[in-house]
Amino acid sequence: MKTYLIEENVKYEGWQLSPHWIYKNYKMQGDAIVAFIGECEVKLTEMVDIEDVINNEPIYSKSMLSFISEQFNIGLVEGVLRQRLLICTIKEALEKRGYKITRNGDDLFFDGKKLTVSIATKSATSVLIHTGINIDSAGAPVKASGLKSELGISDIDEFAKEVMTKYAEEIDDIILASTKVRGV
């Protein structure tokens, strides 16, 4: 799996969670994960999570670290499992830094406040995953915590690279592990 840290700020609005967005914009063909920092504002018209639409819960963050991954040749259930693996990778990276993080499904919490948003969906050609971690929790529509505002993490780029590298290694290792066993 390829990884790339996008250096310019990108406002995540939901439409970026589309087939080949990574390939078209960053020339990374195949399974990939990218990370970027920017405002996050997903209006109900761009929401993939139907439960959030029904509950009238748009997403907003003044500053968010976003990960978008596109992965091919897998089904939606495997995509959701890979989404949960990304969430667990983020949780491990934060716990390694000494923070007590709790997970409920695909959501992470710090001090009882929501730290992340995440969704996995299926396109005609791939599974797409977006996971966002608040950097600054001010202005969020729910009780939220942020990497900088509450946790005090200052090197967001380094954190993003670490998460992407660990996640990509884990996915690659899972695929490799599947090739070393004989069928029974």
C-alpha cells in the first residue's frame, strides 16, 4: 500500500471520498492512503453515513487531520474491518504517547469526548475510507477533543506519517500472511 502526506491544506467536504480521487490528484495508482490537514465541513448532501443524515448530524471541525484510503479487490465488510484496523492503529499510536483512549466501534474518545469521525463505503471499483481526527476541537457540533487542543500533540505531520506507515505495513503483512499457508 502506498502512503503520501499532502503538504498543502485541504478542506475535506466529503466529495473527496470518491473513486480514484487519490490517483487523479496525486498519481498514486492502486491501494493507497493519504493524509492532510485542513478544515472539515461535510454537509448532509455529501454525507455517506445515512444514520448521520437521518439524525441531521453534519460534520464540522475547524482543523482536522484527515486520512483517505482507497483499496481495491475487497468487499464492503472487509473494508469496514480495514477501517477498524486504521482506527486501532491510531489508538495504538496515541496510547504509545501516554494517552488513555477509548474506542467504540469506529470512534475514538479522549476524556469522554469524541476525537474522530470515520466511514467506509463501497464504490463500483473500490472501498473508500475516510477517518478524521480533530486537531482543534473548538466549534465542533458535539463534545469533542483534539490532537493539539486537548492532547497537546504538536507535530501532526510526524503523527500522520507514523499512522500511515504502520497501517500500510499491517495491510501488506496481512496480504502476505495469506500467501504462506496451504489450503485444507
